[in-house]
Amino acid sequence: METLFWIAVVLGIVEGVTEFVPVSSTGHLILAGTWLAFPEEKAAAFEIFIQLGAVLAVAWFYRERIGAIGRGVRRESSARAFVGKLLVAFVPAAVIGLLFHRWIVRVLFGPLPVAAGLALGGVVLLAVDGPQRPPGRTRSLDDVTWGQALCVGCAQAASLWPGVSRSGATIIGALLAGLARPTALEFSFFLALPTLGAASVFALWESRRALAVADVPIFVVGLVVSFAVSLVVIAALLRYVRDHDLRLFGWYRLALALAVVLAARR
């Protein structure tokens, strides 16, 4: 149990650091879980469950704005529109994920598929973002259009391939749709609320027979650590994108993909 406790701490840190940075939290968790020998029958549920920590971090970080949206849904069209756009962006990944969940887990949850996702996402990130990129025309979340929301949602569906990165896919989709970099990042944060929340509930239901009461402390430890680390990363990333592009993460993805491939061949 003590070993599992420390593994949960490590995986919570990995989740918190990588969930909102465009480097693929799922890919990192699969790799870390494999290398740390986390019990395979519980790994999928744990990896998704600790993403709730990241969801709660977003909810806490933006608690005032979320509260204002919640209070304004009944009487303000802008609040209703923003919620509707998040749902539009949520649907593509939700539908594809439900249809192909078992195939994705069976075929793609492994080091080499993750390496492929990391490399592909890295190449796309390097191609899309950079200092030469003109600033996006949409600089406020309130100005995001329905078409832009759908574009981000379709991009998010690509992140069902482990290693591609949910945050990376949504940020790239948002940049291509014309959102300014900080706005793209914030829209990705808010889209994490329904996406990761629904994924966590679904994964726990799918794994309910493999879990026991004794697993609760380990899951809670991972969630709490993920929450705390995610809060720090959200604030740091928002500061970073004010003056920097995201190419650094593209190069990191390519380097990690190469390291995974080399490790798998040994």
C-alpha cells in the first residue's frame, strides 16, 4: 500500500503538470504508469479519475467567472451562448469516444502509439504556432463564435488518440479558428470542465468491478496532488503565453517521442 501511495503522488504530479500544457497528460500517465508498474486493472480508472483534480483546479481558478455565468444563464443571453458553445465543442469527442472507447483502450494505450501521438502533435504544433503567426482576431471568450467552438471541438476529438494531447489539440484548433493565444488557452481550460468531468464519470463506471473500498485513499491522494499542481500550472501557463509561443512544447514532444521509441526497442 505504501508503494501505491507514492506512485499515486508521482502520477498526481504528472497529471497536474501535463494536463493543461500541450504535451499530453494521458500519454505521460500511460508511460509513467507502465514504468512504475501501477496495477493494470486499475490504471485506466485512476488515470482518468485524477483528471478530476485538474477539473476542480480549473473550477476553483475561475470560480468567480463560473459563478457569474451560472447566475446569468437564466437572464443573460451571453452566458447561455457561452455554455452552449462549450457543449458544441464537447460533443464531437464525446460521441467518438463513446463509439470507439474499447478499441482506443485496447489498441492505442501503449508506449509506441503514445510516441506516435506525441510526434504528430509536436510537428503540428511547430507548424501552426510561432513568432511569425499573426495575432488572432478573437481576443475574448465572449467573442468566440459558434463556428469557432465547433472547430475546437472537432480538433479535440483527435486527442482521443493518447499522446496527441487534449489541451494541445484544442489550443491548435482554436489558433487555426482565429482565437488569440491567451483566449485559445482559456477556452481550452473551460472546455476541460465538461470533457474531463464526463470522461472521469464514464471511466469510473466502466471500471467499477475492478475497484474496491481499499482503492479510495490512493485515488484521493492522486486527485488532491493533481489539484494542487494544476492550480500552479494554470497560473504559470497563462503568464507564459502572454509573451511566448508554444513551440517549446512541440520540441519537447518530439524529444520525448524519440526517447519512448528508443526505450521500447531495448
